[in-house]
Amino acid sequence: MRIFKVAALTVALVGFALPQTASATDVEVKFSPRIQENLATLDRVEKKREVFFRKYREEGANRIPNSTLNVTRFSRTEFGTERLIPEVDNFSVAALAEAMATYSLAQVKGHDDANTLVVEIDEFFASNYSVAKFKSFNTRMSGRVSLVDSAGKTIASEKVSTAIVPQFTGTLSYTGSEYAFLDQSRNVRMAPVLASFLRKGIEKLYPDADVPGPIFLRE
């Protein structure tokens, strides 16, 4: 597995800063060989969709919407990917995983910032994904999350396997603590299931934590 490491003090390099109350944390994200070998393709697909989404507030990077209604409708919503990576030029799968893991961990009050959160993503599938080898009957992600101390010793480790159980909000102007996505995005993007995966994994390591997960807005 290739390792991507990011320190919370330098996350601004991907266009994201932690809340001022957060402690400095370290995060390592590892992708399985299957994902790593296809990372350039995943980056291309995900970034193209992200650029389109930020312009039109719809999913579907290969078409032009007939209306800009969604732009007005969701103008006050803070979407999850924009919370984490404000500048779309900095968007990639690795940057998203790093930023989301760092932000989510920062919400854990009991975290010892001398420890590193290691996130291993083994499998990812989405039911309507545009890359055939990552398309399956349901949207899911599996892997492992671990805490490693400053000496490199693993002090806690949990397997994680999750599918999205959607939670919806009735507001079109969502600015709450969860990661907001359009319902359209649920089965065509990696970010929603990644949010579910990280919430489940970090809350296994810290049972008293309340970590952000995905929340969906209907058109």
C-alpha cells in the first residue's frame, strides 16, 4: 500500500484548516494496491464531477443542466467536499481522504495528539459509479482504522465495513456538523461512503465520540 501522510498543522496545503480549538494531529491514509493502481483514473473522474458540481450543484459531468435552479436553491448550503477542500484545484482522492480523516479526528475530544490515526482503505464500490471496476450492486467501503503511538506501536485497531444508510435533512440551506451531499451524489461519488466509513471507524476507536457522517439533501 502507498501511504499518504498529512499533519494537521499543514493541512492548509490542500486548502483546508482545522478549527482553532483542534489539537495538532497526524493522519496516515493507505490505499490497497487495487485502488492505488487506479488512483489516477479515480482522481480524474472525481475531480471532473467535483468541478461540475461546484458550478451547477448537480451531478453529471458530461452534460450541461437545463436550469441553474439548483445553484440558487442550495446557495447557502455548506457541502462536505467544499468544507474540506475549498479550492477545487487541490481536489484529489488522497487529499479528500486526508482532509476528511483529519477533520473528523479533530472532533474527538479525547484524542491524544501524540498518536497517529492510520486509515487503510481496502475496498470501495459505488452502485452507479462511472468506472466499471468500482461499480457494484451497492455502495460500500471496507478497511481498517488504527491508532499508533509515537514509538510506532499499534495501540488500537478496528476493522471497518460499511454501506450507506442515508440520513436526510429537510433544509436546503444546511450548515450543520455533518458532511452535506446531494442525494444525487450518494451512489456516484466516493466522498459520501468515505464519510460513513470514517465515522464508523473513528467511533469504534473512541466509543464516546460523535464524528460527522454523511447527510443528504433532496432536490
